[in-house]
Amino acid sequence: MVNFKIPTGLQMHDLRVEAGLTQKQVEEKTGISYSVISNLENGSNARIKAYRYLLEFYEGYKKS
């Protein structure tokens, strides 16, 4: 079993901001609607698949 900590909505927001992206830009690059991204960042219910995809997407923007 893989054990990992799922970031909070605020942490997801911070990852996006750190990547220098708007919610609309993330939507264009991932195909996940900005409303789903907004819901994730605000702690609303969202699809776990989208959540995991965004985590992987943001990981690609991490600075070395």
C-alpha cells in the first residue's frame, strides 16, 4: 500500500501559484475545467482523478 499525504486545497493553490499559472491556464493545459480546479483549491468536493492528475501536473513545474 502506498502511503502519501494529500495536500490541502490551500496547498494545491500554492502549487499552482508557484508554477506561475492561472486556473484558466491549468484548464487549457490539462483539460480539467477551472471550476473543478477552483473547487479543489477551496476544499469543495471534487473528483479524486482530477486531483491526482493535478498533483502530477504541478510536480512537473517544481523548481529544482
